[in-house]
Amino acid sequence: MNRRPLVILGLLLLLIVGGALLGSWLGGGTPVRFPSSYNAGPEGLLAFRLLLDELAIPVDTLREPWEALGDIDGSLLVVSTPLQRPVRREESAFLRGWLSGGGRLLVVDDATTSEEPSGLNELLDEIGLQRTAPVAELDMQTLTVERPATTAAQGTVAGPAGSDVREIELHADGRFAAEFRGVPLALSGDGDVVAGEARVGRGRVVRVLGPLLARDRLVEGGNLQLALRLVEDLRGGGVVLFDEFHHGYGGRLAGFRRLDRASLGWASVQAVVVMLLYGLARGRRFGPPRIVPESPRRSSLEFVHSMASLYRRAGFGRQMLERMGRRFARRARLSWGIDENLPASRLAAAAAARSGVEESRLANTLQAVERAEGRVVGEREMLGLARNLARLEEEVFGGNRPRS
């Protein structure tokens, strides 16, 4: 037996498993936060959503693109990053129109990832709420990205933050850019703006740099007071809408919301390896040749037995005897010119005279067959008559061929 293909298959299988484990290990140092209002994890917003519901604040979910906001008035749209779906330019343009008509938007940035929604950032940059790119601290030993450290930021009397909100826990590296033109709502200890507000027509936009609404930061310092006051001030008595469409929920491909580029890449690699395995193994024999056994031939008697069984179940005995009698008379006519319509006794006498067979035997059998045509014949009697007539037919005609 050739073991080389088996060794190749084993090595390729080990390569697939090792690659998957290596990819899982390399990806473990860069966790991706999933700030969804359905997520009960530390980075999720489910706790804040349930709190709003307990406070009798109307809460709803947006499972469609931002074009669906055209049918919703007097509401607050909450968008928390990072997003799982990109923001289309058409959505960004529609959001601008919705805000100009009086809509309100609360953007809560995670401030730990460089993957930002370009469509949303373009709008925020235009209205003066630019932010700086996060600078992650690198551990040169493991070469994995660590999360930026956190620090306290003092609240200001500007906007809805309130003078009694003394400190909030946000990411230390999160700050607005020098081109910031909005209204500051919170400042860090270094004087950098970490939360600001801007106007778009009759609408309002607030951007907070940090997971303000996430469960792992909600009860730190005055985060909860700031979050509740922001929501109450911005919604204006309307509904609080949590954007879940851009986190992967809803739409036509909702089941693929958690598929990222890394998982799709590894799946593609495994598909290529499987194709290579198929190409190497195709047409190869992994053992000694084996002779294909011939299937047993069927006997012609099987057809005879089957037809006989069908005739017997259908009660076709009398018809068979009648046909055998007609065949005897037809062969007598073809062999010697005897009238085939003669009665059984006269037909037997004529056939006996020409063949030399005993007339009494031939007459008794032909008369018995003639009498059986008008009555019910048992299987045993039918079989005996058929056997006798076939034997006499062989004796009378022998190997003589009937004349055409």
C-alpha cells in the first residue's frame, strides 16, 4: 500500500489545525468591543437600555438603515462605535437632512479602535466635532495592542452635564482635535474636550469620547448621571432609538453580523487547502485493486414462474386449457389438413390415424379439455390436463414442423 498520500493528507490536516490555533492566538491580544444594546457583556449597552425602560423612558430599536428615520420624528438616535457595518454615503446624507429637520443624535465613541465609520465621521468633522486618532500603547514583548488607560475628566457647567457632575471615567487618549468648533460638555484634567455638542439646522448632535453607556463604565464616577441627563435633554420627550442595524442586526444578512475579515480570511485559507487535498487525492488508489464481482445471471425459468404465478392468481386456468386445445387443432390442420373445428372425438380419430398414437388416450384427453372450458377447474386437475395434453402433442407431432 502506498503510504505517501496518507502522509501528505496528515501533514495538511496538521497545517490547517495549526493555522487555526495560531490565528486564534494572534487575535486574542486585540479584542473587539461590541457596544450593542443587546449585548449583556462588559462592553454592551443592555444594562443602560433596561435602566431607561425601568425609568419609563420609551426605548426602541432601529433595525434598518438611516433612511428609515424619515418616518420617525421627535426622537433621539444613539449610535455607539465601533460599528459592524459600514455607513453608506447615502445614509450620511439622509442623516444630515433628518438632523436639519430637528432630529437629535448621540454618538458614543469607544476611543480604543482606529476603525471608525468614515460616513459618520465626515458628518461629525463638518459640524466641528473632530476627534484625534487613538494612540494605543504597544507592548514590545508580545506585540499585542493594549487598551489605552483611563483617567477622570471633570464635568463642566456647559450644556446638560451640570455643575454637580464632578468627574466621569473616559479613556485618557480620547480628545477632540484642535479644529473643534462645538460647545464643550466635559473636559479632561489636561483641559482637552472629551464631550461636545454641535448644531445641524434645528437638530443637535452630541459626541462623547469614551464608552459612557457601556456596562463596565456606567457606574464609574458620574457617568450614569451624565448619560441620563444627556438622554433626557436630547430626546425632548421622544423615543430613544438604539441603532442596531450598523451592529449587524436586521437587514438581509443579519445572520452574518459577527463575521469579520479575519474569520472570512481563515475560512478562505481552509477552502483552498481542502481543494488542494482533493486535487492530490483525486484518482489515487489507497489500497490493492479489487475485482468487481459479476452479478449472478438470472435464469429464464424465473420469467416462466412469474408468468405462471400471475396466470394462477388471475384464474386464467380455463383460458390456458382452451388455448392449448386450439393449438393442438391448429397444428393438426397445418400438419395434415384436418379441419380444426371438428369435435374432440373426430379430431382425435383423425390425428390418431395419421400419427399412430392410441385413439382412446387422445380422445379422452381432448374431450376432458373440451369439457373443462365450461366449468370451474381446480389447480390440480388443470395441471394434470395440461401435462397430459402437452405429452400427447409431443407424441402426435413429434419433431414434425407444421406446413405453412
